[in-house]
Amino acid sequence: QMIFPWRHAHSDWAIIYQTDVLMNSGRALVLDVIKPRRAKALLDLAEELETKAFGAAPAVTDTISPYGLLYWIVKNATAGFNGSVPTGHTTVGNINPTTHGRWKNYTATYSGVITKSGAIKAMRKAKRKCGFVSPITVDDFRGAVGSRYRVYTNETAIGELEDIGEGQNESLGKDVASMDGTMVFRGHPIIWIPKLDDDTENPLYGVDHSVFYPICLKGDYLRESEAQRAPNQHNVFQIFCDLSYNFACVDRRRNWVVYKP
């Protein structure tokens, strides 16, 4: 039985009754300060979720951190479906890959800088092995179905990929950085994730988001509270935004990682 327990996150912002409401409303309104504070609180929460989604796999004893990408997609130096368990774990999502051999992701390695004959060749093989494509029409591929595939990597790796992209393009014109923000692999976006800059092995994670996605507790998805007085500050009101969630992968064999050990 697969298990991924609920994890919790929250953000908050405050309103000062005199300055934010009485002195800055009606004809006296100069700038709406409340909406930007709410927006910042939600952006802070989004950044926290991204950091946790791509952070290190939580320890077995960790009951706070969610099961992010590195928990579900595990490296292994032997090419093939050998991505087993994160360090210190014996199961992934309460399933033992040793007992259930198909509960493993694909993994491969490369050496040196990214080249077509090295990392990209390994990525192409990983894509084929994982069925990282759907038998769909071109129109569907460009729409919601095709967009479920992503490749996530760090700044070093995407920089090397941009160099390759520029090197094979004969119509660059005057743009000295024509590939920035436009890199794709078999039509799927390659996305830089700042948190992955912590990984010096320059990984490339191929993710099928039809089987890897966040789950949220009904009734506690970005639930905003009523304004309530802050402790010992009778003119300050706080609003909280709560989220109960985790990240789930229901088919590890549809995902892969290629990295430089």
C-alpha cells in the first residue's frame, strides 16, 4: 500500500488598522498596500514549496518535509531501472523496491561537459526506456497532453545545453544569447531550477507530470483565515494562508535522471 502523509505549510501577512485602513482609504487612499502584501505572502509560499519540491530527500525521521523530486527519483551509477531508495530509506512511498522490482526509476550517468554523444545520448535512451512520449497527434502534443513532460536541471547544465543549441543553429542573427529560456528536449521544456544548483553533479531530471504531481487536502488548499488580532497588538490584524499537501509519484518507471558523478 502506497503511503505519503500530509505535510503542512503556511504564510501570513498583517494589516495595521490606523495606517493601512483609516489613513489610507477613501479619498485619502494613496496606494493599496494590502493587495501587495497578500501577493507577497503567496509568492513566499510558492517559493517555499518549490524549494521543498526540489530539495534533498527527507530523512526517515523527518515528519515535516514533503516527499519531493529527489525522494521519488533516485540516482544510481548503473544505467537502467536502478533508482531504488534515497539514502537511509528502505522504502519509497511505503513500497520496497527490492521486493517490487518495477518500483524503480531509470538512471544513467555522463562524464565531462554535456555533449550530444554523452549526456544527450543518455537522455535520449532514458526517454525511450521510460516511454517518455505519448502516441498523440501534433496538436495534442503542443497542448495539455504534451506539456505534461518536463526536464529539470541546474544552471551549469542548462548553460552547457544552450551552448549546444546555439552551435547547431545557423540562423542566430545578432542575438548573442538566442537560446536563453528556450531550450527543449524532444519538444519538452528544459527548466532551470535554482534549488538544483546545490547539486554539483549537474543532474537532468525527466519528469512525467501525469504520474508525478502535488496532492492537496480538500478544504485546506490555500485556505485563508479571517483577519484576527495579533497577540498583544490590538491594532494589528493577521491573515493566514494554510496548505496541507505532499508530492506523489504513482509510477516511478516513467521518470529518469541523468547526472555526472
